[in-house]
Amino acid sequence: MSNAALRMLLWFLGQSVAVGSRWMPSVRSQITRTLTFELSAGDRVARHWAFNGSLRRATTRSGSAPAADCRLHFASSSQALAALNSPRAVDKIILGLQHGTVELQGSAFVLLWFYGLTRKFVKLGREDGPRHRIPDAYTAHDPDACGAETVLIEPAVVGLDPAWTAAWQARSTLPLVRACTGEYMGEP
């Protein structure tokens, strides 16, 4: 039962990413490299995505990829379903990696990128933004405030003030600063 449900979920994600790479500029802008990502569970369920960076397109096929750049393998379909449907999917995958029930071959950055790409189609978890209402002081327009009154602009300083002894003492402990200015570094 969980094998069929995982196959259906992976098919949906595969078709969403493939169609989204044709019509959604936000998806196309994220496909910048040519790589293959594979997600599998147990020994019966697998799907892979081929991303073409030059065309900014994605294709998907069921089964294992001959040479995947990044491969994520779950021990069972039920574990994969629980992780992929969770709003805390990354935490569950990392926990599985620590326990040895999830195997990652390739870059974890590619995995996080793919996870972010799939969340464009399946929005799980907390919505973006604050959890509580922003106070009125921040949402109401104040015509007297232009913003510039809170920004301090100080003139550029070429060197430290000679009266600032603590700064000179701290500077004397930084060999990189002293070497760049040609100061005597002492005996090595």
C-alpha cells in the first residue's frame, strides 16, 4: 500500500517539476545546472529527475537513473512518505541519515535545492511571515519620518586617532594589519 502511495506522490512531484520547468519562471530560474537527482525507497520504488541547465528544463522518469549526481534512498516506502509529507521533512531526512535508515549519495546542497523546488508545488509547513500581527507602529505611515534621520553618516577615517590608545594596542596584536602597512613584525 505504501509503495503505491509513494509512487503516486513521486509521479505527482515529477510531473509538477517537469511542467513547471516549462511554464513557471520561478522554477526555470532555479534550474541552472545539468544534473540528475534520484529518490528511491526500499528496492521497489524509484524516480529520477534530469535537469538541463542550458535549456532550464526538467524531465522525469520512473526507475533508477544510470548515473545520478545526487541520490536519496530511504529504507522503506512508509519512511519516505512520512518524511516527504511532513512539514519538517529536512529534519526527518537528517534524523534518518544519523540513524542509517536514509542514505545520501552526492551533495546535500542539491538535496536541499530539490526540496525547495518541490515546495513550490506542495506547500507543507508553516507559511512564510510572522506568526503574530505586526504592531501598528510598523504598519501605519508616519509622514514625519523619512528614514534618513536614523542613519548616521560619518566621514571616512584613513587612520586611527592617536588618542585612542586601546585601539592602537589592539591593532598591535594583529600581524596581518601590521604586515600590510610595512611595520616591523619582530623576529620570527
